[in-house]
Amino acid sequence: NRHKIKDLKKVVLFPASHYVAPRDTIEEALQQIEKDLKERVEWFKSQGRMVEAQRLYQRTMHDMEMIRELGHCKGIENYSRYFDGRKPGEPPFTLLDYFPDDFLLVVDESHVTIPQVRAMYNGDRSRKEKLVEYGWRLPSALDNRPLKFEEFLQKLNQVIYMSATPGEWEVQRSKGIMVEQIVRPTGLLDPVVEVRPTRNQIEDLIREIGERRKRKERALVLTTTKRLAEEVAEYLNERGIKAKYMHSDLDAIERAKVVKELREGAVEVIVGVNLLREGLDLPEVSLVAILEADKEGFLRSYTSLIQTIGRAARNINGKAILYADRVTESMRRAIEETNRRRQIQERYNREHGITPKSIVKPIKELLAIEELDYVKLPVKLPKGISSEEDLIERINKLEKEMWECAKKWEFEKAARLRDEIKQLRELLKLI
């Protein structure tokens, strides 16, 4: 808004990639790398693992030469400990180290985010250990890692955990200091939740979808398997309903396209498995139907049910139907919590004279890359290839070479051929 807060005498800008280090630091790092390399190669030889010893020696010597000549090399982060001056096992420096002591951290969708942060170290460690074990990297690569969860917590001061379904850990961590944000500015209520028997559930679902079609509203249908999602979508199409399935076999662009088509009306129903929960705001959706809601498991847990039911909370006619022959503990808790929130919202609206209204949200354009299905982009073909047939022939030839190299234990060459094949296959999609 062009409002000047204060004059700044200087501003420090950090580059996205920063490989500049004093020559003395580089030389010290190279000496330590060479020392560790010698020890590791000797260890492999003592174990009779000559292939690993040769692989590590060649790769590390190449990296050292690049660092000596250019100041950096591909994968230089795996040598970061030598440049940082850290000891083995010490935590790496992160953006959190740049924050002032009184910084505030806001963790969105904390019931998902916190477990992800907790799992980062172990996931990275298991992958790096294989690289070290087979001579692809020095053990120092293990110190190029995410923070352990305990290290992450030590750097925190003030935290707000945000979630419609906070996990037990966040609740305990907050020591009872909780704020409920139940009332919406639009006055919208949580959806009406109904439990219906599974007998003739598809016919009942079609009737409900028909009511939405009259009002030009959309529906989401949740199944327990990818195959069932495809079968339900196919059957709905046979009955004249414009439906599409959405599951993990679709890439991010395809999923975004399906969601856009739903909002525009080209699709009336999306059938999915577990992709319709956090952060999917669709004001046009007034019906969420959960098939096999009484099937205990991750997809039908209390947290999943609350999140899924909430997908219908952006529309004034929002309703969630749980098709089940019995009410599980997760269903009971989810229904009770939804009804509790709905009562609070109704009471607030009455007291303040608020009339609920659906959210109006513009339909954003997707990234231009999604239009590849419709627009032929100019493709630069490698030398000696002038057609699709030439490209397929080159791929087949390289595949044979790759397997031959693998048989001879020439894994580095096989890996290079594999990467080249992958690039050619991507090129094949664009022709």
C-alpha cells in the first residue's frame, strides 16, 4: 500500500543457491573429504567389496576435482558438514536458525503436518544409508538431513496448531489452551449428516444426485478402493450422470483438471478414495456420499470422516450421507461432533440475525502445462531421430545396452542409460 514504515540502511539478500566459500575453507574441506574417503575405501576392501570401493573412489575423486576447480559439484550438499564445520551427527542449519527468538510458527492441518515432520528424518535416513552402504556416497552424506523431531521442537518458541481434527499430540502439547473456530463469516452451517442402509445404496445415491442436478450443484462420492471408484463412475455415466473418478493413479495436473471441470459443470460428480479431504474447497458441492462408511480403517476413521463431511460445508444445502448397516464408534463421534458444531452455528446465527449464504469463489485457471493435451508444442528431437519410429527404436536399443551393463556390474553406465531412456520416453509423449 506504499506506506513507509521506516528507512533501511542496508538489506541482506541471500541467494537461492550459494556455493561461495573462502579458498581456505574449501582446501580444509577437501583434505577432510580425502581422509574420510581413504578410510572408507580401506574398509570396503577389508570386507572384500571391491566394486563398492572403486565406485566410491571414482565418484568422490570426481566431486573433489569439481569442487577444487569450480567451487562446487553436483550433490555438493552431501559434503555440507565439511564446509559448515559440523561434527558427525550434529544437526544441520535450517531457515529456523535465521528467525528471531520470539518468532511465531503456525502449523496448518497439524494432524497431517506434524506426523510428516516427525517422519522426515527416518525416511531420509533409510534412503541415505543404502547410498552409503553400497559406495555411492561417503558417510558424511548422512549429515545432510532434515532435523530430527526432537531437534525441530527445540527450535520452537510460540506455536499455533490449526486443524479441524487436531491430533492427540497437539492437544497435549497445547496444555488445554484451545480456541474453537466454529462460526463462519458466511453463516454457513456444518452439513446435515444422515446414515442410510447399504441396500440399494447406488439407486438412492442416483436419486440424491438428481436433486443436486436440478439445482446445478455437484456431488462427491467416496469409495474404499480405486477399482470401486472407477466402477461407480462408469455406472453413473451409463445412467446419464457426468461423473469422473479421481485417485492416486492420476497425476497432479489431471486431478486439478477434474476438479476444475467439476466446478465448471462439465463434471457433475467426482468419485474418489482418499483425495477429497484437507483443503479442497468446492462451493458448488452440496452432497458428500460415503459408501461403506462402517468399514473400519484409516479411510473411515473419526478424523477422515470429519474432514470428508466438511467438504459439503461450503454450500448452503450441504448434506453428508453415510451408507452403512451399523454405526461404528468413529461414525458416532463424527456425527455427534458435526451436530454439536451445527447447533453452535445455528444459535450464533439466530442471536446475530445472520442469514447463511453459499461461498462465491472464482474458478482459477490451471497451469499452462495442463494444456499439453490440446496444444502441440514444438519438440526438439535428438540428432539422428526424425520420427516416432526412430525414437522407439533408439529407446529399445538403449534398453538392451542398459541390461547388458547391469549384467556386467557396470551400474554407473546403466544408471546413465536409464536416465537417457526416461528422457526419451518423456519426449515420446510430446510427439
